[in-house]
Amino acid sequence: MIPSYKLGYNTNGFKQHPLEITIEILAEIGYRCVAISLDYFKLNPWDRDLDRQLERVAALLTRHTMTCVIETGANYLLDPRCKHAPTLIAPTRAERHRRIEFTRHAVDIAATLNAGAVSFWAGRPDVDTDLREAWSWLISGCQVLCAHAAERGVELAFEPEPGMLVENLTQFRRLQTAVDHPRFGLTLDLGHAHLTEPDPLEIVIEQSIDAIRNIHIEDMRRPRHEHLMFGDGEMKFGPVFKALAAHRYTGPVCVELSRHSHDAINTARRAYTFLTASTCQIPPK
């Protein structure tokens, strides 16, 4: 069976390559999607020539018949001294507003590039943060972002991540119920789910399929949250791809190997070879 999803690769695994060259390389390998992590030199929302960059990227994606997803997990773009800061649950209103405005920019970029979704997460609460307050801030921020996403015709895809305020699918469903908006969906990171969910991944997919807008894929080995090259972990991917086919998932499935940028091209090739073998066949470009 020819898969209907879009096999992609996250640009956080090409930190030493310009975005346009990254897209060219991924297209040459055979990927059909690129997960664009907004960052320094990769569609930084505050660059003066952003509109020109977007024109070039849109033309490249069209030329190679590729789709994209917008990712918002840059390590130091908003605060060069503190990883991932500020977040939607930062202790001050000004900090939370900065993260909301950044994500609104991401939504605007996604609308321009006709991206499948904007992926984002909660962040880690500070030691002194009241968790009830953190949940209130998170729900409010997500509702603001949903309103903007609806105006721009963009899907939001929230990612549970180990160690963050929302780290598993039970907590995601609580958040989804509270946000209560049709634009609010799920980024399912399969490695994260391998760590946090009691059920096999094929069951996780079945239970979450209506919410999934975006999928991250990598290998992993319990209990450590470390994104590994396929074959270096303990995950079984055959049942995953059978579940995606059974539920006719048509969205992105993007490799996330951010710590492999030192060998980005070989890593992307190896990942593509592994995943296309696992899924029988990727349709030719």
C-alpha cells in the first residue's frame, strides 16, 4: 500500500545549513515535507527581509512539490541566554505575551506558506510557579492563538513533551477540552509517546487520530528522553505505519533528530532509507 502521509524532516537537524539549501537537499533525498523550525537564519519572524525569504521558500516548495509544517521550538531565538524561554507559562505577563506574539508570527508564516500546521508546546513551569496558575495561563494563551489561527486558516498542533507542564496525552486531552476550539489539534511525537504512554503506539494513534495534525518520529529507549537514529533505540515502527495506513492519515510525519546536525545529510539519508523500507514504498516525486 502506498502511504498517504507526507514523510518529512525537521530543519532543527540541519542547523549548519541555510534553509533554502536544506529544502533542496531534502527534496533530492526524496522527502515530501519539511518541518521548518523558525530560528536565526531560518525565517526569523523579525528579519527585515522576511517577505522576500517567504517568497523564495514558497517557490522552492512548489518547485519540489513539497509541503511544510512550522515548528516553534528554537532553543534561543526569543532569549539568547535561556533555552526555550519565555514560554506560555512564564511567570510574567510580558514574557507570556512575547511567546504568544512569536507564535502568532508563526501562524502568519504558516498561512503564507500554506503549511499543514503550527507546532508548539507548553514549556516547563518555574519552581515557584503555582501549577493552577500555569494551567490558567496556558489555556488562555492557547485560546488567543486559536482565534488568530482561525482568522488565518491555520491549524494548531500542540505537542506534549516529557518534563513540560503538558507531557502526556491525558494532560493534552484536559487542555484540549479546556481550550475547546476546532483549530486546536495535536502534534504526536512518537518517541515522547513511547516514554509517557502505557499503551502501544498503534493504540495511541487509534485513540488520538481525530486530533493529530502533525507527527514527529525518531527512535528512543526508555526511560531516557533522547532522540536516537532509527535502529539505535527500542521502538517498533511496523505497527505504527500500519495504524497510520488503517486510519488514512494524510498529514506530516517528520523526522526529528536535532542533535545530528553535525552529520545532517548522511543522517537524513539513513533515516529516509530506514523509513521507506519500514513503510514499503514512498511514492516517487
